[in-house]
Amino acid sequence: MRKIDFALTSFNNDEHCLRLKCNLIKLLEPQNFSSQYDALKKWKLNATIQNITLLFELGRIAFVLEYYDDSKDYFKELDAIGTGHRLRSRPKDPILDGKGNINEFEGHIVYISSNNLEGGIKCDSLRNLRYSISFRPIACRFKTTVNDAVKFSIEFNFRGPRAENIKKI
């Protein structure tokens, strides 16, 4: 890490050094989200082309740090680029608690589409979150209805945060 910091003193706006620093911080300090976020923002400021990995990580870490509006903006920007890959909607990187276990949240279902493919959950555990988190009602192991109280984990895909492993309370 010191070598990267030294390289950045000479090339403090070098995009490749900034990307490497972001990757090293994620590997060496996976729970230090504020440091990761600062490094990612600096990389974004110096990026010459839009990078989907950068925008995904910025959106994910902004959400974890409770910068929900910033997170939504990063995922909107990512959606505007268009990832084009069929796996872009596959969720990954769940939110973990301090011990490395998947964190569970509570909320209630606020809408379900007519074809049962998309829905939204208002997360009661995250008080400052003003928008609903998407989920797939058809993937649930129970009959979903609006106002159901549920427990779930939050994972991320290239469209934003997504509720997974949903259980009725």
C-alpha cells in the first residue's frame, strides 16, 4: 500500500494507479468503506472513460455508507451506459455485518407488478432510505401480497440494490 501511495505522490491523477489503489483497499481493508469510497470518488474524477466496475462499486459502497441518493445516481449513470451483459441483473456482494455474516433487514412489500416479476419493499430497518428496494415476487417461496412484513438480505446488481432471500415474518 505504501508503494501505491508513493506512486500517487508522483502521479496523483494517474487513473491506473487510482484503480489499483481502489482494488488494494478493497482486498486489504474490506470493511473500510469510507476509505474505499474516497478512493473510488477520486478515481471517478480522474477517469477518462466511463467504467462500469467503478460505477457499480461507487453505487454499492454509497448505499452501504447510507448515501442513498448518491447511490441511486451512480446506478442511474450505470444504467445509462448500459452493461449489455445477460448477467447484469444477477445479484452479488450482499451487505455483511461486522462479523462477516449476511445482514438481514426488515420491511414491508409496497407494490407488486401485475405479472409478478417486479416488486418493491420499503425497508423499515434503514430509516433514511426514501425509495423502495426491488425484488422478484415470483422468486419468493410464499404468496406475496402488498403490506406483507418480510425479512430479507440486500445484494447488488448492475441496476442497484435488490432484496434477496425474502422470508415472511
